[in-house]
Amino acid sequence: MELDMENGKITVGDKTFTCTSLPENLQKILDQGGLIASLDKED
């Protein structure tokens, strides 16, 4: 299974499904390791 939250795609085997993509600000929080890690980096 591959989850592409930025583009809103889920791939399982040879099937691809669409889902709601994450807004840029939420993707940034995930890329920084989660909400707490993101808040710690703002200091």
C-alpha cells in the first residue's frame, strides 16, 4: 500500500483510489514529525 497524502492518492497493488489531499500547512506539520515537534521548532 502506498499513501500519497499530498496528492490524495492511495495505491494498493494495481488499484488506485483518490482521497482528500492534505492542505499544505498540515502536510508541513507531518513533515516536521507531528504537532508537538512542529511547535517545538517554532521557538
